[in-house]
Amino acid sequence: MRNIKRTQMESFEGKTLAEFEAKFNESMQWVARFSASYDKPVVDLATLRGYVIYEETARIPEGYRDQLELEGLRIKCEQCKHFQPGRLGWGSCKYCQGDLRKADEACDRFFKEWENGECWLIEGEEGVYGKVVNECRLESIRHGA
């Protein structure tokens, strides 16, 4: 996952002092909640205008795993067609060394193969995951377009 910091500006204005106050408070609440940091707001009471400069951090996915993470999704070993279940929630895979738990996150190879066109999800598991990765525009991210 690539994290990019961007400097942004939030402006606010009002026709009356009460309206300006409400928009100022709303804007500052949003900035305080969603920005990494912000400067002291600049306010001109004579014109009922103001602004605040803030910094936001954008999380840019660099692969299917990152895209799924942004959506709050995770693929487990038990969802891979190469996972061979064993006893007590453990199992094995011909692409991984040692014992695996069925709840472990799928390996890097799983995601590399998927990005190259071969999905290892067991049948019936594609639904939500496929929709999320199909909406991901990885090529433009990788090439800086």
C-alpha cells in the first residue's frame, strides 16, 4: 500500500455571522476528524470568509490484497483451492511451507497469480471479492498515470 500526503484547503463563508459560525464549526470538525494535521484557520470576520490548510493521507492500493484491505475484506487460506484441510483447523498447501491455519491470510503467491489472471478462490467465493478487484485500476497506479 502506498501512502501519499496531500496538502488541501477547506474554505467556509457565510452571509450572516451565525451562518459563518455554523459553517466554520462544521468545516473544522470535518478537518479535525479526517486530516492528518492542519494549520490554524485564517478567518476574516469583516467578509465572513475563512479557510484552513490541512494535510490528508491517501492510501493507494498497489495490488488486489491492498484493494481488499481498503474495503475491509480479507481472504483466508481456507478460501484457496490449493488449501488441503487437516485436523483441528490446520492444513497444508503445495505452495507454502509448514502447517497453515485455515484462518491465515492467503499467501503472496495467491494474489500474484490472481493479478496475472488465475484466480485460486474456491468456487462460489468470487462474489464480493471479484467485484472489488474488478473496480480496482491497478495499471494506472503502478505506472504513475
